[in-house]
Amino acid sequence: MVIWLHLATATLALGLGTANLALAKGTRRHRVVGWVWIVAMAFVTLSSFPIRELNAGQFSWIHGSRCGR
């Protein structure tokens, strides 16, 4: 279940980030979309930690588990 929430929120964040780049900077809409993007990205980050099913209980390469090895 957490994988689907992670994927849905990541997709939302991707769309919001793209849309915010197209919006006029400094407007109320730009700021609101920016804050929603921040919340979505925080959820994406935090929801990535319990996802261990894909790599035998370890973090996968996309989560930077092999950095420095």
C-alpha cells in the first residue's frame, strides 16, 4: 500500500513542479502550488524509508543505498 501512495505522491509532485515552473513567479497561485509541492516531496521522502520489498530488505539504488561503496 505504501508503494502506491509513494508513487501517487511522486507523480503529483512531478506534475506540480512542472506546473509551477510555468506559472508566473511570485503570484499567490505560484506560492500555494509551491507549498503543496514541498508537502508532497516531504511525503515522498518519508514514505520511501519503509519500502524494502523491492531489494531483499535493503534500500534500492534509487534511494542512494550504494553511495560510497
